[in-house]
Amino acid sequence: MDINDLRSIVTVAGLLCFLAIVAWAYSKRSKKGFDEAANLPFAEHDDQDAASRASHPR
């Protein structure tokens, strides 16, 4: 076994990891979690920051 065999093994392992991540990202089971994460910037929260902004108008 020489360095080229090791390079081939690492390349194939990297490709398999990439394909596994792509399969996970596009799976139906992950869609709900990704949709929730995508809508987080638009969610309204009743936290102290919102209350302090309401009490101090600009």
C-alpha cells in the first residue's frame, strides 16, 4: 500500500460523507426542522427586549 492508495481511500470516504450529508439535508424527515429554522427570523417573541423598546419610544 502506497500513498496513492491512501489518497484514493480518503477521496472515496470524503465522497461518501458528502453524499450522506446531501441525503440527510434533502430527506423528508428533516424538512420540518429546516422549515422551522428558516422561519425563526420572522417569529415574534415577547421577551424583555420588546418590552423595553415599547417603553422607550424613539
